[in-house]
Amino acid sequence: MAKGKSTRGGTGTPATVALTRAGAAFTVHAYDHDPGAASYGEEAAAALGVPAERVFKTLLADVDGALTVAVVPVAGKLDLKALAAAVGGKRAAMADPAAAERATGYVVGGISPLGQKKRLATVVDASALAHDTVFVSAGRRGLEVELAPADLVGLTLATTADIGRA
């Protein structure tokens, strides 16, 4: 994987800028996004021809009043109780989409865990560590970034925990 390699021009986003500044190795993958897709993450996995277990979605939850980022495989769901426990909280609920967009600077369906406007507590599902590279949103629909899970965890200052479920 080349440092900052892009498969299509014009892909600069806050996420790719953050990766470049950090000197992380990553590859940007663009695909034609279908606005009618039922699942952005599953659409990305299919369009890129990679197993859904390697493509992760970025979700925001409200844990005891604080926005928290959860990064889980697109093939599964977020376990809200496990997320709350991972950050020392008691109760979690999915965040309001408008609040998620304001806090991250990204639109729903294109929220990246990288390069967000505000530094939020982040938890990456432990299953990411089983892969050499994983895919997360690069900050816009139809654009994914592939990177080492250790870089994802390190750059987001995330903790890892079993927060995904089938």
C-alpha cells in the first residue's frame, strides 16, 4: 500500500488530509455511489469487491450525554450496551443524524472516523485487528480509504472492544 495513493483524482477530504499529515500509508478507493442504496457500507463492499468483514461503518451514539464514535463492520450491527461499557458509560442510544453531522463535519453515509471537526471518544470493533487492512469512509459517499487497523486506532485515539454483533 502506497502512502497517500489514490485511485481517482480530486479525492482530498479532511480524512485524507489527516492521513497524509500523519504520514500514514493508505489507499483511496472511489466508486459510483447509488443514492438509493439501502446500506452505504454494503454498497461499498460490493462495489469494491471486498468482503464486508473488512469494510467498517462509522456510527455516532450518545453515551450518557456525550457523542461517541463507533466503528463496526458493515455486515453487522452496533451493540449499544457494549459501546457504553467500552467507554465506561451506562446507557447509549444512536445519535441524532443532524448532531452527528455537526460534530463530525461530514454527511450521514459519508462520515469518516478520521479528520472529524471535534475529537470524540472512539471505539473500533476488535474484529478490525484480524485484518491486514480495513476500509472506512474517506469522508464522502462513494469514497473509501484502506489502511492498517493499527493506524485507524492510533490516529483516532480509539479503544478497541467487541462492540459489533451479527
